[in-house]
Amino acid sequence: MVITSGNEEEKSNQEKESKEESILAMLGIIGTILNLVVIIFVYIYTTL
């Protein structure tokens, strides 16, 4: 007797976690870029 519902749930959970991780990674990259832009802007503004 083989139960496949557990495997399907596990696969969908892994896909969901993978999607969440990729979204968090993209948000981290965007946040880092925005921080760099702000640092450059403040540096230019303070040197003028």
C-alpha cells in the first residue's frame, strides 16, 4: 500500500518555500541597491 498524498504535500511545501526564499532574496538585493544609492547620494550632497 502506497500513500502519495504525503509526497504531494511535501512537494508543494518545498515549492512554496523555494518561492518565498527567492522573493526574500530579491528583496534583499533590492534593499542593498537602494542603500548604496542613498549612500552615494548623501556622499555627493555632503561634498558639494
